Amino acid sequence: MKYIMVPNQNNLLKAKVLNKMTVHQAVSALSHANPGLRFIPLCPADHHGVNEKHKKKCSKPGKVPLLAKWPQKASNDPTTLENWFKGCDNLNLGMTTGGISGVIGFDIDGHYGQTKMERLFCSSIPLTWQFSTPGGGSRYLFCIPEGEKLRKLTDVNSKAQHEELALLADGQMTVMPPSRHHNGGKYLWIEGRGPGDIPLANLPENVLIQLRKGSLKLTNEEQNIPIITLGSSLLEASPPDHLKTLSVKCKVIDEAVTQQSLDGCDETHWHHIVSMLVRSGYTETALAFSQMSTKHDTHSEKRIHQMDEEREHATYGSTRCTTFGCSKEQIKKCHGNLRMDSQTNESTNSPIALLSLDNSSSKKPSIQQYNALLKGNYGIHHNNLCQIKYKNDEEPEYKPLANFVARIYKSISKTNGEEKNIFYVLDGVLLKTKKRLSPIEIPAVEFERMNWVFNWGPEPNIYPGNGMRDKVRFVIQSTADMAKHEQVYTHLGWVKLNGQWSYLHANGALGFSNVKVELDSRLKNYALPEHVSNSKHAMEKSLELLNVAPHRITLALWGITFLSPLCEWLRQEGIEPKFLMWLYGYTGSRKTTLAKLFLSHFGNLLEHPPASFKDTSNSVEKRGFDAKDSLLLIDDYHPTSSLSEKKIMESLAQKVLRGYGDRVSRGRMKHDTSLRTDYLPRGMAIVTAEDMLSGGSSMARLFPVELKKTDIQLNLLTKAQLNSSALSEAMSGYVNWIGQAMNSSEKYNIKDLFINKRNEASHLGVHGRLIEASVWIYLGLQMGLDYAESIGAIANDQQEKLLKEAWDLFLNVAHEQGEQVTEIKSSTKFIKIVSQLLSNKTIYTRPIQENTKIDSIPINSSHVGWHDEKYFYMIPDVIYNQVYQFLSKQGETFPISASMLWRELIDSGLIQPEVEMDKGKKRIRHDKKKLTQDGRLRLLWLRRTATELQMNTNTSRGNKTSQSESYEIVDSIDDM
């Protein structure tokens, strides 16, 4: 038999020293001192640094060998091990077991495993190398004869999870200290049981004979020896990691557990720890603690069971930290705060709170665990939440407050990027029936009123009395000290995480794990894939959309799609896009289908549009705010015979136009008269419509794209829909590419690109807003094509060709739309209506000279002024009212007031104003004095050339020489 031992004087291999080493240091020390042990590298517990293939295949992080044919390649050569582990301290360490190395291991999980181990060794386990596992188990190592062949054996408790005894033998390996578990814990040598503390014990001959039989069970009779279990009255199971958790968080408990595993705690420490565990509902954990020592016997078990039976009526609480000798400073360091008894002014903190206050646990707590959370003179007694008072003779008096107890186990901070709201998540239990009260989420501002209790129905009841409700509120709020804190984002788009820009989507944040996003139900499909299998293929599928319809349509749609994720970047640069895309065409032109296809770049959005003109104004506004740096589709602006419906739809359209065109929202007040946060649009939007919108300045806020019935290639549309999943992959790759540029110190000079293209178009004399809309769409197109070119999805010459074609198309649309904006200016509209009313003789003017002949005038015609060869001299209020009445009969209103109209007519050169000097200052009046048959009156001098042009043609584009409408190069892109 080959014996593997280490002299006791080797301090490097003592448990305390090995546990503080890195994996590289530990394997070096072990390989030099133990030439028979064979080691292998295992993957890191966090998978940091391993390739994607391993990540996908590996289901046991930290436990899988990184070597193919590892049983043969396992090495005891220090040089080989040095090459494997040097500079790779995140690797875990494995050691082979079986006859080749001469070492086997026993893996023990739970009380069942420990009991079976004791029976296998006839209650006489030799002192040997032993280490703990992060899951709360332990591992014993023994020496066996070299060449001895033993197979893996297990004895599993079928009535419980993770309770077994397993033999690690031929063809197997064991994870070794100081490796890390994927739960964050470490494998640690038990103090006094390390290779430098004691020699590796030989496996007893009787145990070896039993293992050769292929069984861990000695006889059939022994298989049925009952394992000690507790009654169904126990509300808390005994997962073996409870002691481990306490040991990590509390130095006193850690020392006690170590002492118990060696030669047992003294009676006082044993009682303090066991009674604390039982009182708080961890009875099986108390048993597991007691059984770690050879001192444990049937009397110990009887005492623990008796404590468990009495715990419901026990007058004592959990053992306090001060009982274990901890100072107030140490208690505050461990717990974060001191809980003080109001009568004795002593700390009431208990080590068990470090376990009970782990409110992030998804397991339902027992009543005893709820009780352990309560602060001050409050507790649970006779199925009631009570206030505890002490009489002179220190007899406790219990004053019932409520028939239930609750806790705050999670605090959620929800932010939309502009404002933050806090929510509490609570659960509870009815104390008499032990009925669970399901988790509820409430706004923190509503917690104090306690009305949220009614969410649990009529059963939870706060007893009547002065201040009772406030006391219950205090008790519940006092449980929140160690509640889990969770950050939730309620919007899409860019946000800074750990100082880096990351893009939020419905399933989290690209490049970051464990980021929670909660969205409106209509935005929940805005989800991008975290990993893109083939970026080039995905972008090629996206570029194929350009062929679904004519380029005048698809280049604009593709441009705004790839412009959307640039909004935050452009906002930072002071050039945030300010326009809306208006995709219009007759019913049956498939405009919504086409829009949804481009929208699918942001997720599975082929079904229902995220917004429509059937939605309320507030909901559309909020979705525009939440869809930050994304593309929103607002569907179905359509003609209607209902006047009220038409007004509602036009009102929403105007609001959307001004929101995206000006990036402003209506100011709103809270109930306390403070202003609410405005829900400004923070992304881009496409409106699908069957008609264009009327209204002068509004038309400059939109970029129109007309879709005719014959424009779409149906076969290509169907093909694109079948490949729509690739579109979100294309966007995911593009967004990551944009993120790298935003996070780079050498940024893409996107502002210069914008200004240069804007200046390039300055000679066209088109409305500034429309030029800028063209530049923004071009910018989105160029950035998308730059990304496509960088991954080989498009050739450079093809990219340049598309950009040139797009620029010409966009400027042509801007020019045509600019003419439409001029035509429907309020002043132009006024002149057009006046001309029409004069032409059909609804209104008339008299000659300024008395002897001039007058044509016949209809009886119902209204007199509005006078005329000569150059001017119409209109009575201002009369002519404005005539125009207003004309529009009212058609269900319309004049868009501006009379005073604004006069100013616009002056600016357009359509009326002759009067210039006066008032106290040395020039004053311009819209009305000018004129002598008429009715006397000297102030009248509107309207140039006849303007009205006669309107009367003789229906194609007038109005006055294009207005300075207010000419394009001017400026550094700011605000409203011109």
C-alpha cells in the first residue's frame, strides 16, 4: 500500500495557510510535497475568460476539466502544473481519484450523508484530510493501495434534495481547495485537517472490503435504519448551507462551527447556538450543528426536539450578539445598525438576523423567521402581532396589534431616465391560520397610510385603538433594514452603467447581465438578441429591405430606422433630431405592413403596432417618452365622417407633430402644484396615414413619404417578413458598434458631419426644418451603411452610390414639401379665401371714388371695404370674421389670431403698414388711415396683386421671397 503523507512540520500545507493561498500557490505547494497526487485545471466558477463554446456546453461552472482526456493527462509534474496555472488564478483546481493516484474521496451532503458515513465507518471515522464545500457539505480523503480499482458509488436520500453519500473513485476527480464555487463560496480545508496538519489516513480494511462489493450500504437491515426526521410542524427545511452562511457572516459562529467539528463546543456555546437556531425555525440546522461533534448523542437530540416543541410558547428570544461577547462596534459593523431595547438600552441584535434578514430569498419564511425580523419591543404571541411591555416584576405583557405579520423584503427603484420612484414589495402571513399573504408591490409614498393592506382581502386586520395603525406600520417598516434593493429601468435606449453607455431593451441591457427593464405592455416586444451569430448575414438581410419598394421610400425608412439609436448621441452633441416621418398612401397600399417590417429591427414587432390614433393622447405621449433611442410606429391616421372623431385625431396628430418637431411637451402639475416631469419624445417615430395633415407650420415638422398601391414588390415583402428575425440581429450589432464609438475617447465627429451636410444644402432656399430633417435621415443612413461596410455586408462603391442617390431624393422631398409649407401659410390661406369670397361675391368692396360705377351686388353679399387700382382697403375685424365664418362652415378654424395674421401679412409684404414715430421710436401699425365715403378710417391696405393672382390661378405657391421663410445657416438647430 502506498502511503501519501506530509510531515507535520510543513507549515505551508497547514489548513489555515492553504486556505489563504491562490489556486496557483496551492497546487505548487501540494505538488512539491506530494509526488503521488495528480492535478488538473478546471474552468473558472464565473466562466470569466473561457470561450463561448465552453460557456454553452458547460452546465457546471467551476467543476469541468479544461483538458480533453483529463484522466490520462492529469499531472504531478511541478513544471507542467506551473505552465497550466501560472497567471490564471481564476482557474479552479481538480485532483484525480482512484487507484492510479492512490486516493479516494467521500462526498457528504446533508444530515443523511453524514449519518451514512458514520454507519459505513461504524461510528469511527479516522482522522484524515478533510475540507468543506461551499454548498454546506464536506469531503473526506483516504489513501488506498496503488492500483486498487473502485467504481463510483452513491447512496441518495430519495425523500430529500441534495442529501447523499458518494464515493469518488476511478475515472473521477474532486474539486480541491481553495477553488471557488459558482455561488461565490470557497472550498476550504477544515482547520487541523489539512495536508500539513495530519497525514492522509489509510482507508480501514473493513470499509475497503465493503466498497469492493460495490455498495455503500452494509446490510439490508441497515438500509432501513431510520434517519432522524422532524415532524411536519416544522415550517423551515434544513438546507446544509445555513451554517455556512452564518459562518461567512459571523466570526463567532465560524469559530464555533470549527470547534464543534474538531472536539466539540463547550456546553454553554452549544446551548447558545442550538437554542438560537431552534427558536428561529432552523431546527434541522441545529441538529446538523450538534452532529458535527462526537459528543452528539441521543440526549442531545432529545433536548433539541424538546426546544422545537416549546418554541411557539417560548418567552426567550434568539441569543443576542452581546451574549457571545461582541461589542457594539462589532455588532454595528456586522449588522449595519444597532437594535436597542428601549427599557434596558442594550443591543438586541442576534447573529440569526444575518440569516433571517436575507430577505432576497425566494423561500417563504416561517413565523419564527418573521419574528426574528421584528425590532424593539414587538413580537408574536398567541397568534397576534403584539407590543411587549414589562411590569415591575419583569413579567412581559403582550398588547395585540394585528392578526398578521408582514415584512418588506424588497425595495425597488424604478427610473425612466428623468425621475425615480420607489416601490416596496411585501409579503406576510395570517398568524392563526398560517395562511400566506402573497407578495404585493406598492409605491413607497402610499406605505404610511396602510391602505395597501386591503390588497390582501378582508382577513388581515389591525385592531382598533389609538395609534394602532401607526405601530403596525412601524413594525413592518422596521423589517426593511436588509431588504434586497433592486434597480429597474422603465424605458428603452442608452443609459450609463458602470460609467459605460449601454443600450436598454425589453430583456435587459446589451453587454450587461442582471439588468432589469419593465416596459408598457405595448413595448414589451422591443427586445434585441444579446448574441449575434452572423453580423454580416443579418445586415445583408436588412439591406435587402431597400428593394421591397422604390428607393424614394425605402432609403428614407432605412435612414430613420438607423437614426433612432443615435438620438442620445446627437442629444449630447446639441443636434437632437426634430421631425416626424409621415408615411401616407391609400387604403390597401400596405403602408402599415411596410412600417412594421422596418420596425422589426427593434424586436418581434410584425404583429400589433405599439401605438395608434385610437389610443389616448397621454398613452401615445408616454410611449414616445419610453421608446428612447428607438423607433415608434403610430398607426392609422385616416379620414372620418365623424366631426368629433376628426377633431380628436387632428388634435393628437398636431400634438405628436409638435412633440417630435419641437421636442416639447405640455406642462403638467402634480397635486401639490409642483410641475411634473414632461414626457418629451426621446426617439424617432413614423406615422402611417391615409391623408396629409393640414396646417402651415406643422407641415415643416414632418418628412413625407408617399406610398402608392403599386409601389411594393409583394414577393420581396413576403420574403423579408420570413427573414424578419435577422433584422433585430442587425440592429443589435449596429447598436453595439455605436456603443463602442460613444464610449471611445476618439469619437466619430458626428456633429461636423451634420453641419457640413446642412451647409451643403443651404443654397436651395428651402425651409430650414425640412433641410435638417433631410440631413438627419441621411446621417442615420450613412451611419448604418458605415457599420454594414465595416463588417463586409456592403461594398464601399455601392455604399457611396446609395448615399448620393439618397441625398438627391431627400433634398427633392424637402423642396417639394417646402412649397407646400409656403402654400398653406396662414397669410397665404387668408389671401386665398378672401380671393375666393370676392370672386363668388360672398363679400364685396366699393370703389374708393364716388363716381366709379359698381357692378351688381347680390343681396346677401357683405360689405368688407373699398378698393382702387392698387389696394383693397379692408375693414380689419369684418374681413377676419368673414374668413373665420367661411372656415367654420367647413368644420375648420383659422390657425392664428387676427393680430398674428396682420403681422404675418406685413412680413410677407402683402399689406401696406403705417409707420409712425412715437417718442423717437418707430412704430408699425397693420392698419392705415384712408379717406372713404364713410369718413377717414383705419383700414387694412391689401395689395390687389396678391388677391388677383389667387383669383386667376389655383397653382399659386405664395410669396417665396419672405425673409422669415428663407434658409439661413446657423450653429443652432432650434426653430428658425
